[in-house]
Amino acid sequence: MTSASLASSLPSRRITPLHWAVALALAVALALALLAMGRLPWCACGTVKLWHGVVLSSENSQHLTDWYTPSHIVHGFLFYAGFWLIGRNWPVAIRFLLALTVEAAWEVFENTDFIINRYREDTAALDYYGDSVVNSLGDYVAAAIGFLLAARLPVWTSVAAVILLEAVPGVMIRDNLTLNIIMLLHPVEAIREWQLMGMQPPGG
């Protein structure tokens, strides 16, 4: 096989302006779906912060980024790994758009009454009332960043990044994607109590 034929057989790693336009359309569709569900466009406090770091607060999940943003970057890494396993010969751009579709679908599902009540009843998120549209769009972008990083970084670097993105929130707020999944699927009271003891109250 010649080098030219080998190159033509490899999946394209190029994300074109058309793919970016589709990604933007998905973001718009996500925002419209959330608004239709009654989600607030932004924080009821009337401001939009780049970062909000108080977990036990009515403003948590209402601003652009917060302590849960790293978990959505991890989503992107995991989506890249998952779609590589099932479709490694697919163009990266197609896997990218599929990952964003899954992320957008999760953002909609996460803001249903079922998941909101699940968070409030079985996790430490006592003040959680759903995400603002701004926060969900921030999460969507975070997942896109995670996917694009995974597409470019060596595997060992990606693994190290995921560990770091899980470890820092785990230490700082006693929560991360792994604990979030555990508490959603099979709540553990000991974990919930440990999380509550470590979270800062509003203004803390």
C-alpha cells in the first residue's frame, strides 16, 4: 500500500466550518429546549459570572462555570474514548458532533424534574433546582473542549488530565463525576454525609 493510499484510508481529523456550524446549531437547539422546559436564561440574581465557586448556594449551576465544569470536560474525554472504540474509522468531526449531541441530550435530561429531584433527595446538592441556560451552554462548551483535547493529546496525557480533573474537585468540594454517578445510580449515605461536612455554606 502506497503512502497516498494509506493516508486516504485514515479517518479525517479535520473539523470544517460546516461542522462548527452544526455544533453551533446544536447549542442553539439546546438553549431553546431548556427555555421551553422553563429553565432560566441566567442566574435569578441578575448577573452572569464567569466563575461561581460556592457549591451550597442558590447560584450554583447558574453561572458560566463552577466546580462541576471539570466533570463536563471529563465528559468530552470519555466521549472521545467511547466513540474511538466503536467508530475509530469514522471522521473525527463526525465523532465530535455525536459527542456534542450526547452532551446536549444529557443537559436536557439533567434538567428534568426526575433528575433534579434525584440530585436533591439522594446527593449533597440540597439547593439544586436545575441549571440556567448559560450554565448548560458552558457545560456544552466544556465537553467540546474535553473532546478536542483528547483528540490531540497522547493517551497517557489524557489519562493524567482526567485524573487531575477528578482529583481537584474531589479534594476541594468532595464531589466529581465519579461520585456524581455513584450517588445518582446507587446513593451511599456515608458519601452524602462526608460531602455535606466538606462543603462550604453560602458566603463561606
